[in-house]
Amino acid sequence: MQLRQSPVADRDVRSVVILGATGSIGRSTAEIIAGAGGAFRVEAIAGGRDPQALARLARELGAKFAALADPRGYAELKEALAGTSIEPAAGEEAVVAAALRPSDIVMGAIAGTAGVKPTFAALSAGRTVALANKECLVCAGAPFMHQAAASGTRLLPVDSEHNAIFQSMGEASLDTIEMITLTASGGPFWTWPSEAIAKATPKQALAHPNWSMGPKISVDSAGLMNKGLEVIEAHYLFGIEAARLDVIVHAQSVVHGLVAFTDGSVTAGLAAPDMKVPIAYCLSFPKRSATAARRLDLTTVGRLTFERPDFDRFPALRVAIAALRTGGGLPTVLNAANEIAVEAFLKRLISFYEIAQMVEQACNTALADGVAHEPESVADALAMDQAVRERSRFVLARQAASRARVQ
Amino acid sequence: MQLRQSPVADRDVRSVVILGATGSIGRSTAEIIAGAGGAFRVEAIAGGRDPQALARLARELGAKFAALADPRGYAELKEALAGTSIEPAAGEEAVVAAALRPSDIVMGAIAGTAGVKPTFAALSAGRTVALANKECLVCAGAPFMHQAAASGTRLLPVDSEHNAIFQSMGEASLDTIEMITLTASGGPFWTWPSEAIAKATPKQALAHPNWSMGPKISVDSAGLMNKGLEVIEAHYLFGIEAARLDVIVHAQSVVHGLVAFTDGSVTAGLAAPDMKVPIAYCLSFPKRSATAARRLDLTTVGRLTFERPDFDRFPALRVAIAALRTGGGLPTVLNAANEIAVEAFLKRLISFYEIAQMVEQACNTALADGVAHEPESVADALAMDQAVRERSRFVLARQAASRARVQ
């Protein structure tokens, strides 16, 4: 089948803002836009710390505005864009300004908590947001969904699991849904005994079998914490309670999500493990556009397996689901504590299982201290996030000191 | 999860006509209606030849009208319904009258060519038809789809494969669809070498691994002719050409159909192999109702396999797809010749592979004789069907005579 790349009428051209343009999702987004034969026009892009990469991408995409989060890179960005009509800017406010440029869709692909403010700004301005950032919903799910409803706009999930579920749900009303299931690949440790997982090194945790991802998300995947965070995201995104959210382990990463209805029907979203598929879906929603993304051939895959997750060997998933069931601000706490714990694991300060232990302890401490209320605003969520990070760092420092004393 | 069976407001009660009420699909339909807590009201039912079974069902369902196709059963039906307000009737016209009673949905579940006229009558009267009869679309696909368009009504597929595809497509436009895939269980002979299939007996052909069905459809399944007929149905139902229709063998019968989009996304329809699932879907469409149908648990199934079909060992599938690609009236010819051939196989007059051979020969003869035009009307299709049956019977008789002479 040939790609349909007939000339696009001006009024059909969709204008796009890409937040996190120099990251993995941002670059895939740029590739799809470049291959779409003029179906998209890039209004603005924003990147983190690399002025050269941002300038190159802005030129390639013909963006009107390029914002670098790191203010120190302004001069270099300006110089790299000299002689073009692309407007350079730098600093946190510049990224928010990029998010607010007029557009049909904003790709929210800034990694980590840094993505929360600019993505929220886009949503508040009524933009349709393709969401590739986990923290927006895990850290500040309630404020985000309230704002989406208030702005009368939609959050389109880029994550392959949520995208598959979104496509499988169609316009179904929630009361016809019996269960939403996210699949997990199981990660590199799925077949390991717990004794081996306990001793796992960062290098082993980073060797994901199906997806090539950054270190934070790779460690999250290895412990199934990533799936726990995704269950939390699904809760906010689809407005469905924890009891109707399930996880199954599916090593081949071909079926990404399933929706079981009250009549016994199940609809599933499948695709080859290629992020271009959900990105293209979100960019063109509610239409679809032809892509050169990898195609799924089930007869080549041959065999799909499905297993129940193991909460004993993968306690992080249990801890995340428990946080969602308890509710309030625990997802915010969980997310912040997990980032610090993963950082500590990557620096070899704590063992693999200590990640889940630290996170669980942070949740218990927040509950005991009565500081786990549901965040009322993004600012509230970010303040909670900050407090938990500081406390987690303090706990780590105290542990390190106590270990040093013992030795 | 509890079934939701709250009292149903009168205006929300859906009135149903069941054609083929005493058959397997009809009885499952009756079960769903009986368990739906008043969500449905049965206006009329029609059955074939069993007045007692029809009368019993009419009483149970509180139908207003009960029609028996066999006129000889009228007296017995009338007696069995004495003392009730259920109106009895018999004969072909009575079945059409049942189809035309006012209703929100007509379940078209009469087996074989007998289902064509009453189902077409319902469609012509603007009824929404849940279609469980293959012949309507294989024998008279073009007239049916023209009439559905002219009546501004919808054909809802009950067949599990088409139902899964219908659910997976949602409101997608055809130009966004790259491929529609129907799965086949492979039937009882999937793992057999061709030498063994050549000698297969009716008893062996009737031993289907996943579904319990009548003899005709079981033999069709054993040779994958059934999947070929379903590909033809899918062509008419979804208005999509043969090149975008694929078949894969999936022994577990859990994934029933898949829709691959031009952006690389694939949506699939899954369910436990229980016809109550698609029946319930059609009865409530576009809403959904809770059922007690079997639930699918992928972790219990554990493993799903997918293979390419083998056209050498299963020539019937090749013959059916070739008929669709040639088009015109060949699907009509194929369907009629196949019924006679299967009948002959079940009577042990011909071998298993002779089914596909006879069908292919009938298609070639029709082409050579220039009598394979696309049927212009249901009457035209039925006349073609009749002519092919007569010719096929003649061919069989001639063969039998020639074999007798040889012996």
C-alpha cells in the first residue's frame, strides 16, 4: 500500500507545537511531520539544554519559534538561528510561551516534572494536548483533568498502552466498561528469581528487551513501577477507578491495552513496538494519516503470551496500585519518591528492591504526617512533589551516614 | 461485577423479532432476552418445522406472533398456542409477515437460503437487522447492501468475526483502513497432512475443536470454505475489496477479527468463543447491555498463536477468494455449488477434496457459460442459486452413473 501524500489544502494543514522536541518522542514527532507531505506546519518547538540540536530541528521543521529551557543557552541558540526568521527564546517562561503559541495540537513530550507547567499552560489555553509526559497525570492528575474539562479540550495519550486503550474505547460510556487492562512486557527481570533481582545492577536494569528508552523509565520498567505509574495515569485519563484497572504481563509488547465491556466483548489495541504509531494517531486525531511506521504481522510474531503479574517479585507494582487505591495525594508522593529512589539506584546508593521500599515508606510517612491530600492545583502538586523529594533525599543521606558509621 | 438489571423504563424497551428462533442463534437470543430484566420485548418469532418448540418459545418470551415456515405444522402450532393471545401462522408468507411486524431490531438467524427473503423483507421495511445468516450476503450481497443503503438502515453482523471487525472499526472511514483480517481456528484438519484430509470422513469433519455448530457449517469450517464465505460476507458488509481482506489461522478462537489502519495502529475484537457476546452486542447496539456470557481471561488462555493459512491443503479458501476477486455472480455460484457439494460429502458420495473441486468447476462452468453476472435483485440471485444447485445435482448424478458404469 502506498503512502497517500497528495498535496494538502492550506485549510487542512494542522499547526503543531512540540514541547520536548529534542527528546526521543520529539524527534519521532518531527520525523512523522517531515514525512507527512505538508499535512502539518510547525508553529513552535521547545527543547531542554542543547541549543545546537534545537536550532537544527527548528530549521528542518521550519518552526516560527524555538524555546530552550536552559537560559544559559540563549546566545548560542540565537547565533545558530541567525539569518533565519525563527525567533529564539530561552528560559522556563519561553517554554510556556512556546506552549501558548496558536496551534491545533501541542505535543507534550518534555520528560519529567519540567513538563508539568508548560503542558498545563497549553491545556488551560484550550489546546488539544498529545500527552507523552507521565508526571502531568501521576503528579497532578486531578488538576489536569479538571482543567481539561473546564477548557473543553482533550488529552490524547501518546503512551502506547493508553493510546491503545483510547483507540479501543472509542466513544463507549464508562458504565459499559467492565475492565481496562494494560499490558506489561515484564521487563528484563521477568524470568529472574527474587534473589537475583535483589542484586540487580543499573546496567542489568537498563537492558529492556523490547523498547529503547531513557534510564529512569528503563529502571521503572524493570521493577514494573512503570506499569504502576501507567495504571495511575489511566485512572485519571479515563476517569475509571482502580478496581476496574488491571495489568497483565505480555512479553511480546504487541497487544498494548484492552477494554472489556459488560456484554463480554473485548476490544484491544495492537501495534508493532514503534512509538511513531501512537504519535501519528494523536497528531491526526480524530482523522488518521498514513505513516511509514513499522507494521504488525501477527503471523511473523507467531505467538503471544499472557501471564498474571507477580507482586512478590515486583513489589513496586503493588505499592503503586496501593497508592492509587488509597488516593488523595499518594500518587504525587509515590511519583516524587520514586524519582529520587531511581536516581539513588542508578548511582548505586541503594539496591533494586530498596527503590520500592523507599517509595512505600515515603507514602506511609506522608499518610502519617497528614500531608497526602489530593492536590488542588498544579502549584499545590508541585509543592508536594518538591517536599517529598527533599524528604527522600534527607532519608537517603541519613541512611548513607548511618551505613558509614556502621562500616 | 454485578449484572445491571435495574427496571427498564417503557420507552427504553427494545422490541425484537427473531427469525430462526428455534435454531442455535435463536435460542441464544432468547436466553439473552430472558436474562435482560425487561430490556427487550419480543414482537414476533419465526421457526422452521417444529411447532412444539416454536410454541414453547413463544410462550416463554411472551411473543405476540409466532410463524412456522412449514405450512403443515399450522394446526399443531395453533393447538399448542390455544388459550394464549399469541397469534399463530404458518408458511413462507407468515415468516415474511413476522419479519415485517413493527420492531426495533430483527434477528435474522434463519439458516440457509430460506433466510434470504424474510431478512430482505425486514431490511426493505427499514428495520435494523442483526444478521446471522451467511447466505444473505454470499448469495445476494449486492442487492442486500443496495437495499440497506436505500432504506437508510444498518446490517449488524452476528458472526463473531464480522462482529469483532465491526466493533474494531468504530466509525473509521474506509480510506484509513489498510487491511481487515478475519481469524480462522483452522478446524479439525489444520494439523493433518493432505493425504489424510483427502480421506477425511464426515464424522471427522464434524469434530470442530472450538465451536459446536450444525453439520453444513462444520464441514465448511474443516476445509476453510467457511472462512472464504466469511471473506465474501466481509467484502459486502464493509464495502471493502478483496485485496484488503486477509485471513490468518488462530487456533484458540479468542481474537476474532482485526482492523489495521494506515497509521500502523491495529484494533482487534476479542471474546471467549460464546455466540451470546456478538448477539448481545447486536441486540443493544449502539448501546451495550450487561450479559452473563462467558468472560475472556487471557492469562488463563495463556498463549495465542497465529499462522498463515495453507492454500494447498485447504484449496476451498483459495477457490472462495478467487470467486470474490473475479466478482460478478461468482460468490452466488460458489455458495450454491458448495451447499450441494457438502450435502454430497455428508452422504459420502464424494471425498473431502472433491467439495472444493466441484465448487471450482461450478464457478468455471458459470464463467464459460456467461451466466455469472452480478445479481440485480434478490429474485435474480435466488434464481441463479437455484440454477447452480440443479446443475450441481446433475453433475453429481452423472458422476455417480459414470462410476457405477466403471465398477
